[in-house]
Amino acid sequence: MTQTTPHRHGRRSAGKGRWILVSLGTVIGLVAWTVLFGLGTLDGWWRKPLAPFGDTAAFAAAADEMIQRESRGNIGLALIENGQTHHERFASVGTPVDRDTLFQVASLSKWITALGVMTLVDAGRVDLDAPVDRYLRRWQLPPGEFDNREVTVRRLLSHTAGLTDGLGYGGFTPDQPVQPLVESLTRASDASPGAEGAVRVGLQPGAQWLYSGGGYALLQLMIEDVTGETFESYMQRAVLVPLAMNSSTFETPALAPGMARVAEFYDSDGKPAVHYRFSAAGSSALYTSVADLTRLIQAHRPGPDGAPTGRGMLRPATLAEMHRPHGYQYGFEIWGLGVLLYAPNNAEGFIVGHDGNNEPAINTAARFDPATGDGIVVLETGSPLLATRLASEWVFWNTGHVDALTVAREARQTLTILFAGWAVIVVLGLIAGWRLRRRKRVSPDPAT
């Protein structure tokens, strides 16, 4: 009868121990690579800023060069430093644009709509944590699997209300009638491709962040039902006029006599394009200028002649509440009340603001640091992502952190590199294990 000698038993134990070490080393390698790669991605370890950190003149020159190289329609840029305009640049392939030219700003409109909601909160007419249905007279959320009473104003502002409309509004051409807002809430006839288009509660309210253009159409209706005014007139009176955004409007400018001229629309080929109109104006239809958005950013700090933060439109504490995290994705703080939290500002807060993107190649961005008053405004048509990319470059140059939209835009490329690193580590672990096994087979057995 063959017996296992103590020596062979020891060799087997040693071999098993080596395999455990190899496996443990592989797991540690995978975790270390994931953590380091994640930190490196968010902090831009392998990303070069558009200009040397802190050199505003160099950043302005680099931004101007990027505009000259890539703009195919019209564009307006403002760089703001300590609340004051430091640099402006305007360019167009057609009619010249300037700081007072009106651009349709797509989803950037939501930030201004959120300010309108917060004026009602400050006035005690709306409770942030009350169900929105309490304030609606002409339309109610349809019944479904989840409790509509949990769809609060706060959750609508932060895209955490569980709405699954997926909107995106495409808008209506000049020869089409604009769908009434209440009908649009039931089913938007101008829903962007792939959007469900019906405003309803399809997820547990408060459980996760999910972008909803329909939520802001609902807030638009709430403003009208609470105030008894049209959305456009209330926003003009309560938000735009106090902020001295005198050129801005939620009305189609052709219907607003005396308004400044509107930038021509271009598609991504640089050709003149259709001017769309919207029933969900609060989500998509603000017309504003570089000068007016600069004033909006400046209003977040005390102004000349003792003008208070908020310019009397909102209390400073209310503005601060808007910039606090209320929406999270994958554990990251990404949304406040009406504003995107782009990246940490290195002062226990965030770079905040909003971007907009819509057909035909409209792209807008306004972002700023509440701690310093530094900011950037980019309004353009003709290049689908030029404004967002310029503003993202500013965030990285200003803070050293990669902004949330860049992380989302580059997610596929980032995941490909991450998975490739995992594959390399696993292969190295398998090679190490195979070499250990081979060494065991060829080693002489002293007991034979």
C-alpha cells in the first residue's frame, strides 16, 4: 500500500499556499488598478489642461484658437474672473453676433426655471418637500405602481422623482402648431428619439437619479397654477428683471417686440437651420445672451453699490441650497436643485451651472465657482459639443478635476481601458500560476 510521505504532504501544502498567494496577488492587483485608474480618471492624471493652471491669458488664447479651428456657425464666449468679465470672444459665419445677441439655450433653460421655482419657495407659496400634485390644478400625475405623493418639488428639481419620460424635446417647426403644455405632459408629440414621452412615475421616487425634461415641464405648469400668470410673464417679472437679464425671454422673440436680435441657427455642417419652438419652454426655450448669463453668475456674489447676493430675487441661503448635493449617481454627487455639480471646487463646494444641447446643433454652457466668482459662458450653434467641451476644459483648468459630463462622454473609452487593465492583471496571474505548477512538475522528488 502506497503511503503519502510527510515530505510530499508538505510540498502539496506549499503548492496550495503559492496558489493562494497568486490568487490574492491578482485580486489585490485588480483592486489597486481599479482605484488608481478611477482616481486618475477623475483627477486627470494623464490629461493635459488647455493652458497652464492659473494662467487666464493663456487659457483665453487657447479657447480663441479652439473656436477659430472648430466653430462652424456662431459662438459667443465670456471668461469671468472674481465676478468680472475678463475676456470675450464672438465669431459667426453669417450675421455677426455680440454679447447682447440672443441664443436659444436648450436645457440650460432648466437652471432659470429652477430659480423661478425657488422664488415661490422663498415667498412661502411652495414647499420643497410637498407633493407637486398639491399645487397642480389643470393636470395630475397619472396613477401607477408608485405613490405620486412622493413626487416632491425638491425631487423634480434634482431629477430624483422617479419620472421615466426620457425627454428631450425636439420642438416644433414654424409651420407646425405648438402642442399645449397639458397635452404635452400626457404625451409629448415632439419627444426626442427614444424617449417615452409620457410624464409618469416609473421608478420609486427618491431611489435614484434619472434626467427628466418632463419634470421641468411639470414645474412650468406648477408655476402657472400657483401664480395664476403665464410662465413667461412670471419668469420675466420674478427672475429676469431682478437679475437685470433684460434681453432674455421665454417667449419666441418674434412675438416679443423690442427684444434684441436672435443668433442665426446652423446645423453641424454650418448650413442655416430651422428655428424650433417649444411647449415645454421651462425645459428648452429660454433665449438669452452672453451678457445676461454673465449677470446671472455675478448675482451669486455681492454687487456694486451694496447690491446683495441674489439681487433680491433669492436669499443667499436659498442659492446655497441649490448648490448643495441632492442627486447622486454611482455614489457621486452630481446634481443640486436645478444645477449640475460638475466637479469639486477645492473649497468644500462644487463648480455649478448647466449645459444645453438640442437640434439643430445647439450647444450652450454656463458654469461658475461660487467660492471665487470665476466662470465661463459659451453659447453657440453649428457645433454639437463645442460649448460643452470648452466649458469642460475650463473646469479642469480651474480645478484640476475632470467634470461629470466629460466622465460620462468618455465612459465607453474609459471602461475599455479599465477592462483591458483587468485582463492584463488576470493574464499575469494565470501565467504566474502556470509557472508555479510547471516548476512543481519538473522538480525532483527527494523521497524517490
